[in-house]
Amino acid sequence: TFVANCREFSVRSFGSAVLNMVVYNFKRIQVVPTGKDFVDIILSKTQRKTPTVVHKGYAISRIRSFYMRKVKFTASNYNEKLSQILQDFPILDDIHPFYADLINVLYDKDHYKLALGQLNTARHLIDQLGKDYVRLLKYGDSLYRCKQLKKAALGRMCTIMKKQSASLAYLEQVRQHLARLPSIDPNTRTLLLCGYPNVGKSSFMNKMTRANVDVQPYAFTTKSLFVGHMDYKYVRWQVLDTPGILDHPLEERNTIEMQSVTALAHLHACVLFMVDISEQCGYTIK
């Protein structure tokens, strides 16, 4: 009984883990600003939210706390904004293997991980800078010295962020593309349409579902995955239209074909392989 309970618990745990992997809404990822915009947003917020006037007549302790507050506020804002970006983007190990492989095919997972890693490093560097300059400000002996330390702290933080411009621009491109991906549920009943290019997969999809996939009389009109839904015998089916696949080795396949291969590899689906017996598609049945 104990072993049976353990097995039941492990199956439940695994099931809930898979379900947690699936639920991911790529459309909720916030816009990633450019390096320059990022700096402008943070500095303008620091200017608005912290005191802006300090006088020579103030006690040195008050002057120190004035500038320490600015440095701390700027560092925490950078941390907050960068943490939001890092949380928004999916961690490839935590999402369903179908989406993880699709992201690898479309954007190259090494480049993707590197970009997120660089932002994470920038976040830690800025945090450390903030702490170092707050420590130095505790020993500032004049208004001029404190002001110069604050200026140096904010300047170095901005330099670190401007160096991340390439990573931020890349992640914004990924975000825009992810938002356009169809909402595919890897665990529901799925009918996968695949076959050679120009055999009528998209036409079949348009007839069977309410989807409106572009249909043209030439190969590779469908360049990405399209999803539609239909009811059959009172049961809801998810129908997936895939780009055409040619008969050649895996390493020779392009990005368009690899999307179809990813769907075939990871989705538990009923595969409907379509052929054109008239051979008007340009490919023989043999």
C-alpha cells in the first residue's frame, strides 16, 4: 500500500509539474527598452521621486544622506527593472520541451541564454556599485565631494546599462516574435497536419476550422505554425498546420522545416500526413 501511495504521489507530482510547464503566456512579456531609453527612464524617475535641492548650509550628515538616497534609489530602480525583464522571459528548463525547442529553433538558445545572463550580470554589478558608492559617501567631507561621488556612481551605472544595448535589442526582437506565436496547448487533443509543401494542408485547415491561413499556388506559403480548433463527435480538437517538409537529412533542414519537426517530436498528436496523388504539388509520391 505504501509503495502504491508513493507511486500515486509521484505520478500526481509529475502531472502537476507538466501542467505548470505548459501554462505560459508569452504575450504578457513587457516591452524591453533600448539601452538609451532604459537609462532615461531610470534617471528621470530618480529626478522625480527624490529631493532635488541641497544647500551648503546643511550639516554634512544631511548632505551625505541626500546623495546616498539618490544612489540607493537609482540602484534599486535598475534592479527592479532588470529583475522584471528576467522574470518575464521564460527559462527554457521550466517550460514545455515543445516551446523550449521552438525557441531554440527560432532564436538559438545559446544566444538567448547569453543575453539574459548578461542582463543578470549587469544587475549584480549595478547593485555592487550602489553599495560601494554609498560606503564612500559615508566619508564624504564636503558638498562638492559628495556630489562628485553621486555623479560617478550614476555615470558608471549608466555606462554598464549602455553596454547592454545589443542584448536588450535582441530580447525585444524575441519578445515581439514570441507574442506572435500561436497559443498551442501541448497537452490537449491535437491533429497535426504535415506533408510536402503545396499539398493542401492549409486549405484543409481552413475548411475544418475557423482559421484563415494564407493559401497560394506555390510551395512554402506557410512559414510558421498555425493553430485552429474544431469539434468532432462533441469533442474539441486543436488542429495544427505546419510548414512543408522536404525529404532530406535533419542537419540540412532550414528554420521553417524545423518548426514542423519540433511539433512532430514533442506534441502528443494524431498525425495526418497529406499527399497529393496528382503530383501537381511538384513532388512525386515515390
